[in-house]
Amino acid sequence: MTDRHRSPLSGTSRTASGTSRAARKWREALTGYAFVAPAFVGFAVFYLLPTVRAMQISLTDWNLLRAPRFVGLANFERLLHDDKFWHSCEVTLAYVLYNIPLQTALGLALAVLSDRLARSVILRALIISPYLISNVVSGLIWLFMLDPLLGLTNAWLVAVGLPHQPFLASPDQAIISVAGISIWRHTGLTALLFYAGLQSIPKHLYEAARLEGAGEWLMFRRITLPLLRPVMAFVLVTTIIGSFQVFDVIAVTTSGGPADASRVILWFIYENAFQFNKMGYASAVSILLFLVLILITLVQMRLLRADQSDLD
Amino acid sequence: MRKLLAASLAVTTAIVPMMLAPAKAADATVSYWMWDGNQAPVYRQCADKFEAANPGVKVQITQDGWDNYWTKLTTGFTSATAPDVFVNHISRFPEFLANGVMEDLTARIAADKVDMSAYLPGLADSWNKGAKQWGLPKDWDTIAIFYNKKMVADAGITDEQLANLDWNPNDGGTFEKALAKLTVDAKGKHGDQPGFDPKNVAVYAWSYDPPDGFGQQEFSHFAASAGFQAVDKPWGTKYFYDSPILAKTLTWLRDLSIVKGFSTNGEQVGRLGPSPLFAAGKIAMAPQGSWMLSTYRDNAKFAWGVAPLPKGPEGRKSMFNGLADSIWSGSKNKDAAWAWVKYLGSSECQTIVGKAGVVFPARPEAVDAAVKAHQAKGIDVSAFTLVAKAGSTFPYPIMDHGSEAYAILKTAVTNVLLNQGDPAKILKDANDEVNKLF
């Protein structure tokens, strides 16, 4: 506002007015930066610096206790021939495949049902409640519930005439059980995100469709699903990244076992870093995972045209 | 203070300045880390006495779970935030030694004339390498069988019979016969009766933890009693997991569950281990370390006892492992840290620990206190001390690359017990992989 008063006074010269505009722009930018600063500082300290540091460490042989020794790309080279690493990739992929499709489908179904049928705040609060429990606590609860001989789940199975299941204690069922725990915990959040996305779809589209005689299923396929695409992209990108980084539930329930059956990539990294003290090797895996996730994300964004909406 | 003074006077005058140093260093705080939550309150009692005797010195005890403990400790060494004194385990000793994070205690021990022969034989030696002492013995553990008294009596087995069972990897000996009697299927038939259904068992005779790489509680005692030796020597370079004796032992243990139905199988015992199964009356017996005594005491609401492990072809064998207190080489107040370590190893503190009945301390007189404390609570713990005394022990493997070898062997043993392939081949492959680490 001071600018507006000042510029006519100094209006005789074009350059002076130009400077003042530049100054205003500069001040606006400064305000902008000031607003962004806290988030940026957080990003820099907790994400950017550790990432750069991990890149550095990945080029060294470092056991935490001695000075690191530069080894170039040797860690990455070793990685390519490490069966345990590739096994952990397989396990992680299996986990993602068990987890994501079911979680997304369930989340979407819950969101559409609660949007189209029962618009109840209590119901929505109930659906999201597992997500409010920390991963460690939900891991512990399920560890007790799924106990092979003493767990409540097995008591129910037996009550309806089904055989005991070993769940987390079995090499065949461990990763499925962990995926099940994650689905239980995360479906509510996915549903909430989809529900929010549904609110942005204009209601008149449904009214028009209904006048034309369209049923619920047709409306879902032709209106809801296409218009949810940006939300779908967000949900898939975040949940897939999250799934590739599954760790806490594994740490609480299986520790990568039994017999390596649930040794996902992050557990592999943790094991190498903090149990075998191979920080360089562990960092190399982290960097590789980082690059792969960026690639997956770019492909997804491209496929789902995440930055465009069909509403425009 | 008076006790400390008395102790000071008892030693030569040359040492007196050293003894007084921690007392003079006002407001020193000695940080002390340990992983066992059962023991933390007991050591607080020691710390209170120590603080009273050393005005100006405070002991700050921090307890953390096993896995987290080592991560925190290692990062602490790197970031110079490690505790002055920490509880040390044999499995980490070689690595810590190689990286110079422990203070050599030899000179201080000599200067203060600490009597290293006052500890149970072998305990101090485990922490000695290159004629240097890296920790003062703290406690020790052996393995014995926790059993449900009523179930054993109902099966017609007397305590005396239970204490004198024999075992071999071929037919399991009288031990396996006892297990058969103790197992009950869903229809009430025992394992030694015709018509017993091994696929539908209500009470298992035997159960064990998800096996660790060295089988401390799960199989090391069976294998050793049949003549198995895990490694060539302490600080050696060879593992012998390709031994036919081990394959035979683990095959027997595998078949005990998946064929005979006398034992829970690897898929039935989760991370909680056998103790909740025991408390719930689903199992009759379990091989457990002496550190589990207080857990069983707190959880089992019925009469239970401790019996010795069965005698194998080579006699009765138990792994014998001892913890130690070590000082961090980067500690800022080593004098106060040493005073605390010395007190932790003293008769006074170890007797306090013994009386609490949580672990067996490293000093014989404190062991007696522990045995009496358990007796007062109605538990005869002689099965643990029996194997420790008879010289029938073998040590926890002290080897370089301990954590990695442990992880590889754990996977192999789990695969054998879960029937994932030919035991001899699985064990041989793992053994080759481990020996390649050296």
C-alpha cells in the first residue's frame, strides 16, 4: 500500500517505477519464502541431508565404529550378486501385490458405500479408527491375536470348525499375514481419501445419469471412477511407496522370519546396518530403493495423468 | 563411605589416591545401560548403596530391549553418547574389541588388587583376550527344564525319574518315553497309547523357542550331549554345523513334532516363546535359560519345578554363558566408571542381586543367596547349578562375524525344524556360507 502512494510521486522516471515494482516483487517473494521456510527447513534437515549423506555412505565401507573407507561402487556391485538382496526384493514385491490391490479395492468400496448409502460421521470415524493406532501397537495386537496356539483368531477358526493356522509363525503365511495387518490398518485411510475425492464430483452428473436410466454400477464405472483419477493416483503412489517401505509391523511381528520368509527390503537394510554394522552396504540398498521408487512413481503419474482432471 | 574407606585402607597406599579419585570428583554421573527389564530395579538397589558410599557420584541406569539396546549402543559409540558402563554380551565382544570401544581393565584390576579368582571358574576368562581383561563378570546362565508338576505326576513320572532321564539322537532314550507319556491328544489318549492322534494334540510334552543360530535353549544341549562341537575353539575360524551329529539331533527334534506329535513344531510357537503356552497349560515342559525363572514365577499360576536336562551319550551338557560389565573407551569419567564396575562385581552388590532371585551372580556366595531366595519361594533351582558345577558346560561361541553367522545359522536351523528340506544339506550349505566369512 505504501508503494501505491509512493510510485506516483517518483513517477517521473521509468526506471524508478521499475525498481519499485521489482522491490515489491522481491518483498512478495520474501514473504513467500518465509512461509515456505519452516517446511523447507524440515525437509532439508530430515530428508535432503540424510539422503545426500546416505549417498556418501553408500560409496564407503563403514562399520559405524571405524572411519569410513572409500570403495567407489563396490557396494552396488556386490548387491547385484547378493541372493539375499534379490530374495528380499521378491518378498517385498509379494507383499505389495498382496497389500495394494485389496486395500485399494476395499477402501474404494467403503468410500462409495458410505457416500452413496450411509452418510454417517460415526461410521466414517469407525472406518478410520485402525489407522489412528500406531503401527507398532497394531502389530503387537495382531501378534497376540494371531498366535498359533493361544491366539483369539485361532479360537474363532476352531469354533467354526476350521483347522489351526500358524499365521506369522509359518514361512508360507508370514508375509500374507503381515499384508493382512497392513490392510486392516490402512484401508480406513484409503477410504477417507477416496471419500474426500468423491465430494468433489458434481452431484448433477449423477442426477443426469439417473434420468438417462443408468444404474449404480454403470454410474460408478462411467462417472465415479474416471473423475476419481487424481485421487486414485495420489492413493496409489503413496500406498505403493509405503508398501515398499514396510518395516515396523515386520519388526514387531516376525523380525524378517521365520527362515527369511518376511525379510523385506527395509528389514534387509536394517539388518545390514544395525545388526551386521555394514552401513555402506545398507546405504547402497537404500539408494537403490530410492531410485526404484522414483521410477515407479514417475511411471504411475504418467499412466494415471495425475496432474489433470477430467472435470476441467 | 565407611565401607569404601575401609576398603581403601586395606589396599596399599599407592592405590589410595586412585580410590579417592571418584569420591573427590564431585557431581560425576556414571551412566549405565542394560537390556534386562527384570534386573534394572535390582541394580538400582546396588546404585543406591554405591551412591551413599560415594558422595557426589550418581548412577543413571537406562534399560532398553535386547535388539534396540545394541543399536543404541553402537550408534552411541559413533556419536560419542555411549554410556560410561554397559552390560556386555559374548556375542558382541569380538566386534567391540576389534573396534576399540571397550576400556582395558587390566591395569585397574591389578592396581586395586581385584581378586579375579573370586568368580566362578571360566567366567572371567571369557572376557580375557590377549592377556587383557575387558569386563568384570556379572552373572551366568545355564539351561534346565521347566515342568508342570501336576502333569508330570499325572503321567506317573516321579521327580527322581525326571531327574535321571537319558537321551540319544537315535530313539530319544527314556527321555522320549517320558515325553510320550506326557503328551495328551484331544480325545485324552497319551502318546504311548494305541490310537494316539499326533495331528490333534491337546497338551504337548515339549516346546521350545523359535530356534536361534546357536540353539542356546533349543538344541545346543541335545547336540552337545551327543558329542557335537559348534566351533573349533573360542576366537576360532571354523564352524562345524555340517556335523552329522547335529543333523541327526535336529532331525530327531523335527520328527518329535511333525511325526510323533510330542512337541510343538516351529510353526506353533511364535515370538512369545513357550512361556505363555506353559502358563496356559498347553505344554508340560520346556528347556529354558535360568534368566527365565522370574518370568515363569510371575506367570505360572500352578505348581511347577525345574529339572535337569537329560543325560546324552556324552553326559549332561548345558551352554554356560556369562555377562560382564564393560567400560566405554570414550567415557569422560573413567575413574568413577571403574569404581561402579568394581562395585557391580563386588560381593555386596552381587549378593543384593542374588537375593532378588532374578539371575545367578558370578560370585559363589551370591549364587548361594540366589539359590536360597528361590528356595524361599518354593522353587528348587539346583538343576541350573548342577550343570554349572559338574564341569559339564560348553561356552557360547566367541567368534568374529558373530551376528552374521548367527543370522545365517538361525535361518538354516529354522528351515530344518520346519521341514523345508534335507537337514544335512541345509546345514552343510549354511556352514559353508558361514566359514566363508572368515
